Amino acid sequence: MTFGFAPPPSAGSASRVGRMLQPAEWAAAGIPLLRNPREVVTGLHSRHLPTPSTAVVAVLDPDERLTASASFIRRAAAVDGWDFRNALLAQLRRVIPHDLRRRTPIRTAVLLYCREGEGRWTEEDGAWMWGLRDACTLHGLRCGAYITLTRDGWRVLGEGRGGRRPNSASLPTEVGVAVEGDGDAKALPRPRLGARKALSHSAAG
């Protein structure tokens, strides 16, 4: 499936962007579907209020409840999955212990990236996908959805699901109005008591 994807880059441009995943590779990777992507997106937006160039990585338990999340600003000059992987892995290590001792991952990491431009796939998205997949492997997590947040709204790449709000220009009050009108959208539940203090960590990277 290649919902909303732009044409693949040429071989020359692919060599410049370094490590990245093409849309077909991502679609074939068996990424688990979110049961309620609108709920996840709205909850992460309300917690981190991302602006363009902000990445929000979140860890969900088997019931799709938020376990940990962190936001940071993309500062790498080059579009390279290696740099994105290292940034994501650093944030994951700060907010949640790894699950490398488990035979099968039980928690899933998802990535919400707020950026300029249209919601369809770009080379930068391909690098983030590569970085998310590799960071999950190194931290003992399942690789989950990759979501873009632009002025057009939010989109789960590879699934064809999305919405107009929240978007990259949404304010907290605007999101609240939109959620109230949608009816089926709810904020992500708060982390359980006794969890680590860094569960909703926001840092500049």
C-alpha cells in the first residue's frame, strides 16, 4: 500500500539522503496498525504541542496506553536515518528502560513528526522511518506507526488514515474544540501512578 506517497526519489537523490526506507519497504515491514490513530495523535499533540521540525516519540503498551513520550527538535543538517536513529534512541533511553531481555517485544514505539510541506511521503520521512525501525530494534521495542503533522493535518503514512486536526498550526484551544466535536477522539490516558517521573519528557536535542 502506498497511500499518499510521492514518487520515489531517483538513485542519485537516494544516495545523498543516506539511510532511508522507501514506501514499499515500510508497507512490507508489517507495522502494527493503531486501533485509534486520532486518539494517539490528539493525545501526543496536547502533551507536547509540536511545531515544525519537532519529533515526538512515544511508547505504547499492548493496550495502546501511553507509557512514555519525549519530544525534541531536529537539529541534524543532513537527512540521514543514522542521525535520526541516534536521536530517537537517546530519547528512548532517557524515558524508559529497554526490553532487550524479552524474546518478543510487548511495547510499541510510534513517531509523530511535525514538519512543513504536504503530508505525503518525502525523503526526510524515509529517513525517519529507517531511524525509528532501527531505534526500536536496539531498544527492544516493536516498530509502530510513523505519523506526519503538517498544515494539512495528520497522516499515518502507509495506512491512508488521517485528519485535518490537529495540524502543525493548531493551538491547544483549537484542538480542544476539534476533539469535542469529533466525539470519538479522546486524550491519551495519563501514565499510571508509580511510573518513572520522566514519562512525559520534553527536551531539545
